[in-house]
Amino acid sequence: MHVFVTGGTGLIGSAVVTELLGNGHTVLALARSDASARAAEAAGAQPLLGALADLDLLRTGAARTDGVIHLAFGNDFSSADALARTVAEESAALTALSEELVGSGRPLVTVSGTPYAPGRPSTEADPLPTDGPVGGRGRTVTAVLGLASRGVRSTAVRMPRTVHNEGRGGFAGLLTETARRTGVSGYPGDGAQRWPAVHALDAAVLFRLALEAAPAGTSWHAVADEGDKVRDIAAVIGRRLGLPVTAAPPETYGPLGPIFATDQPSSSAHTREALGWEPKHPSLLEDLENIQP
């Protein structure tokens, strides 16, 4: 299958591209800079130079390929307005990709976060949130899944709060960046809240499985660790960086503060059973040992 991948040179995307190429697929990768284009080409993909905001280019990429994996996301969490702009940009991009694929029967694999389920781990059957800081993303992904009735084999891989590789990435990576900046390895609240996690290389396998075989309109959980306590995550970060570990107010983490403070474990039992996905790489707490002082 010739696959159009957005975000193909990021932490997750580069792993997905390698996974696809290693399993007989070819890749057309959206690259927003010359450096990203060179990285995509070095990995074995064909680069398509342009930005996520270039909707005509996205339609062209989808038209030239047998399926799409959408991973690109701006990741600007500096303010509520910046996050809203990032979500709106992704929504427009997904709408353009979807329009190109309607009636084709081709796959469109998109991404979201795992949902929150009060008092228990969330499952693949739980709906995405449609309000709050990233509610717009939930509304867009839900609409994409609805295209199953219009001839798109649309599926969603829901990612946990931390997707990691060599100690980098996700919410844990943001905790590390904040610790380096403030001189304290902090956690919001009492730190007992749990975040799910997955290694990027394991997540990449699930994206490939969804592309190849997932039925239209389905959601899947790329969850290896059901929930690590945030204070345990902060403790490893503090030890690796030689910094004190202590509670920090949620506003320390900007618009993500309320999300950071929420207990949000998640299960992937259905995904493992239905798609035969089995994570094999290090857990988050093991991988954080790769953080360099």
C-alpha cells in the first residue's frame, strides 16, 4: 500500500514510517521544512514539502495514495489561544483529507487522546470528550469516524498521555522540560493521578495494524501502561536530573494544567484481543531512565 503520512518525522511519525516501510508499504510523507524532507527521504519515504495548513496539498497527497495516516499536530501548549489554534488547524486538515477520500473505500487512520472515564480505566467504547481544552479535537475525530457511512474506512488510534522513546515525549516529556526550566521536578495535586503510556515503537505497530485491517468507524487504544502515578514519573525525572521532587500548582503547566491533574488510566484489552497487538518495548518508568542529566 502507498501511504500518505502527515507528521512523519516526529517522535511517533518516524516510528510509523519505519514500521510501514519494514512491512512492505511505501510512504509519501508530508514535510514542513527542508530538514524534515531530508529526514523523510533518509528514512526511505518520498517527501511532500508543505504545511498542515496547505489544504490543497493535503488533498493532493491523499489523492496520490492508497490510504492516509494523520499524525501531524502543532503541539503549541503555551496558552489556551495557541492550543485552540492548533486544534482548529488539525480540524481543517482532517476535513480536507476526509473530503478527498469519501466514496473511495480507502483507509484514513487518525489520532486522538484516550478519553477520561470517572472512577475506572477508559475503554475503546468510551466517547471522546467534546468540550474542554481539546474538545474540538474530539468533535473532529468523531466526525471522521462517521465517514464510515460515506465510503471511508476511517479509524482512530487513541494515544495515551505519554508516547515515549529514549526518555522523550508526551506529558512526561513536558514534565521533564518544566523541571529543567524551574529547577524542580513537580507534579500537580497529590501526584496520585495516573497517566497511561506507550512506547512509540509499539504505537507504530498499532497504526500499521489499523491501516491494514481495522473495520470502518472503529477506535483503538495504544496503551501499554494502564496508568503510572504522576508522582512516580516525577520521582524518576527528579532523580535523573538531580532535582528536588515536589507538588506544583496546576497553573504551572499552562492550559494543560487541569488535564495534568486528572486521574485518567486507560485500557487496551479490546485492542489487544481484536487486532492481536502486543506491546514489547520498555515501560514509561523504565524508559525515563534514559533521561540525560
